[in-house]
Amino acid sequence: MVRSFMTAAVLALGVSSAAAQDRVRLEVYSTLEVENINDFKKSFEAENPDIEIVWNRDSTGVVTARILAEQSVQRADAIWGLAVTSMLLLDKRGLLEPYAPKNLAAIKPAFRDSANPPAWVGMEAWVAAVCFNTVEAAKLGLAKPVSWYDLTEPRFKGKLTMPHPASSGTGYFHVAAWIQMFGEAKAWEFMDRLHDNIAVYEHSGTRPAAWPHRASIRPVSPMSWRPPARARRARRSRAW
């Protein structure tokens, strides 16, 4: 059974007291960004010197599928950073151990499981964005898109990338948003037209934004999720 992050930490502390000379290794499944993951590890291990975090990191779809496949022989001690949509599924399958952190009362209801104790607690929220390569667009004489439907126009054929919804939580986020905005029928019609213009579907949410810097394919308008440097705005919750 996969335990919540703080539960795993508490259990590990109990074990480490019996063997003070050995650090307890926690295997933590995560989708947190590479540029942030070491900071989380350093901060946690500084407060818990008897514990060592060993990350098992991948995209949302891959991590979720791995946990479901492992079922009763789970390798993970904890989940730290996974889409709430995945946590809801794991909770439904009985794969999460409920835990109430000390500051639970300060967490808004939308950022936690409604059960007491909760099966998951949110840690951050993000927005998705369209990244537009103005340099390449200028070379091709392409005006920037001002609506989602602009991306279905023939001028963008073969010049778009986006995260694959089957492996990337960001890609899934886009699909869910289009269905909510356009209605299911119109959303699938839009995605069929958009698909004709997609050059490649990437495995993760951040990779499309790197495409404009590659020599092989130089897309103009990769749809990608990019974490803002300082501000985090609440739209998509992730949980531990």
C-alpha cells in the first residue's frame, strides 16, 4: 500500500530510532520537476537526517500506471507530487493510507481529500500555457494565434507540439479543459483538427517548450506547461 508522504516519514523515523547509524531509505514516486526535486530532498533530509529520499520520477501517466500495476506489491513508500485525478483513482482502488498532517485545518477544502483523515493533501497548483516562438514565427511570416481554434488553421500544420495526454498530466489537463470549455462533441472535433497540425506528441509536460531550440524540428507554437519562476496560480492541484 502506498502511504502518504508524511505518514511514510513518521514510520521511517520510528524505524531509524532502532538503528541510529543507518539512514532509512524511502522510495518516493513523484512527477515534480527536475529543477525543483533536489531542493525538496535537501530540505526534507535536513529536517530528518536519519532518512534518505530515493526518487522514482516520471510523468503523471507513467507513475500512475506503475502504481496500479504494482497493486499489492508496492515498491513506493510515498507519493510526493502527483495529479489529484490520479490520487482519486488510487484512493478508489484502496492504495492510499489516510493521514492528517498537523496543519490540515489551514488547508482549503479544494486542496485536500474530504475524508477525515484525508487520503491525500494538495501541495501546489499550476496553470497551463501556450508557448509561442516569436523568432521562428517571424522567419515564416506567421502571426501569433489568439484563440485555440487558430491552432487548427493550415498555416500551423506540422509546427505544433504538445504533451501526450496518455502519459502527461499536462496533456490530460489540456484535454479536460477543452471538454469543459467547448462541450464534449465540439472538443473532440477540435482535437481531431488540432491533431492534423501536431508534429509530435511529447512524453512530458515541459518537453514541448524545449523544441524551438532543437535543430531537427523547429515548431512555432508548442503547447506546454512551464512553471513560473516565482508565482504559482491555482488551477491544477497536485497532491502528496
